[in-house]
Amino acid sequence: MTKISVPISNDYCPQTLFLYGTYGADGEPSFGLFCWASWCWHDGQLCFMAAIGEPKNTQDRIRANGVFSANLVTEDLLPFADRMGNLSGRNGGKRDVAPLVEKGRVLDVPLLTESPVNFELEVFQTVELGEGSVLFLCRIRNVLHSEALENGAQSPDARLAAIRPVSTTNEMYYGWNGAPLGAWGEPGKTPG
């Protein structure tokens, strides 16, 4: 295979989408759309890494509260998630909040009830990366799954097919099976 050098990008590395949930100073829930998330091992347990590349309301709220939720985005949630990814939370633009929100079971964080997988996260270390970019290293304090996902008879493939998680790369959304779902800003224009 012949290879060539190209500009630096992550164009061929699709990333899973999450809606990070925080409470504002007024106690109202807000959700931001993010994909720079991954996993690490710390003190004998699986932990969550969340990078936020520039100052945002979600970043401010995570710093203030030290906790947030990560709610898996599915194809059904994509129109709502896309709207949250294209609105600013600094001016209250995300107050049309979610389909259904409930409080976390372990932490004081908002959870999207329509997401089949929710993580309640507590920041244990913040790494300042410069120019407003930050990496939050988090303990996973609780994981909630749809009961349907915990049916031992289902294979991992069947579980993914049932929940249909969304990923993104090249400013496009993709379904769990790689099918294109639209460009950033398109799904949020549809009612839902």
C-alpha cells in the first residue's frame, strides 16, 4: 500500500457522540454535544476522559460543579442533539431542553431519559491544554442502561442495532452501521 502525507486531521476516526448534561447556576438543566471522549484506567477502575476544545457554557458548568452526565446519542436523539450542538448555552439558548430529563441516581446531574446509556461523572483531575482547551478526567460514579440492553441473550451486535448510536467525522453524522445521517446542522432543522 502506497501512502502519502496529508494535512493533520482525524477525518478517518469516527467518534461517538454524547450530550453532556450540567445544571446552570439557576438549577436549570443544559446539554452540550461533544465527541472528544474516550476511556482510561486509573486507580484500578475504568474512567472517562472528556476534552472540550474551547470555552463553552458546558465547560464553565463542569468547572463550577465538578460533575456532569454523558448521555449516549442515538439516531432517535440526533435531531435534539444536533440542535444542542448548534446553539450557545451562554445566552440561555438551550433552555428548550430535552425530551425528558431526570436527576442522576448518584450525582446531582441531569440525565436524558431517552438515551439508552447514561454516565454520571465526577471530575478528579482537570488538565489545562491552553487556548481555552481542557481535558476532564472523570470517575464513573454510575452507569444507567436501558433494561433491554441487559438482556444476556442479545449479542453486542444486536445491542448496537437496537440502540443505534451515532458517530461523527468530517462534520458529518453517521449511524451505527456507517450510514450517513446528514451534515452538522441538518438533523436539528427537522422537528423532533
